[in-house]
Amino acid sequence: MRIKLTVLTIMAFGTILSSCKEIEEKTEVKVDLLNDEFPEAKKEINMTIDSIVQSVRDGDLDRLISFHAYSPKFTEFKNGEVRNGAKENEDFERGVFGSVTEISKFDMNNTKIAVYGDIANVTTHTDFHLKFGEDSVVVNDQMTLLFLKTDNGWRIVHEHHSPLNKAEE
């Protein structure tokens, strides 16, 4: 009789565990990378972009560079030229932003942030009014920044810049 009771108890316990696992599997939330908005990630990326802009305004080139995840995978397209990599991007950013003597406007308009888990695509139209000594330059580009979520926060792994043909309405 004791053996039957022990076997029955083990079977009942197994059935309960099995049922709990089924319930747990059914309540698992599926992430839709294409349609979910990821509001917390968007907020983090907005804060990163604000920090990037502030580093440019402050002339803090090391901080500006720190927002990039330079590796052999880093790529950049600009002005219809051939693709370049991390070293060329860093040299260019240090050279350009290190030569700015005045920033009268540094706006990003029509910005869209699309988050896909640990990857985010940011598209925007730039309206930068910069001075290099006595020379004034206006930069109206279409810009894409591809961000990757790292242990150090959201970092740029790809940039694409091309002239904006139509003024924003």
C-alpha cells in the first residue's frame, strides 16, 4: 500500500510541475523587433544624442569620440565618397570639430529613432551653422547614425551623411 501511495504522490507532483511549466511557457512575452517601440531605449538614445551635441558645443573632442564604438566593423559614408572606417572617422571628426571657432546653430530636425532590440537606427536632418575662423559653413545633411547598445551605453557603429536636397518644410 505504501508503494502505491508513494508512486501516486510522485505522479501527482510530476503532473503539477508539468502544468506549471506549460503555464509559464504560455505567458512568455514575445518581443516584436519590427513593431515594438522600446520607449526606454529611445529615451536613452535621446539622452546620448543630447550628450553628443553638448560635447560638440563644449569642444570636448575626447567625449565626442567616446560616443563611437570604433572597431574593424565601424563604417562611414559621407558626401558620396567611398566607405571609410574608424580611423578615418575619428581623424575627420577631430579635425573638423577641433577647428570650429563658433557654433551659432546645431540643430537636428525631423529626427526618427527606430529601435530593434540592442540596435537603433537614428535618421535626422542637420542644420549646423559653424564658423571656422572667419569662414561660415552651413551643413544641411541627411544623417543616419546606427547605434549599438554596449556595456558603456549606446554607441555609434555606423554613420552616413549626404546632402539634403530639399529644405525642410
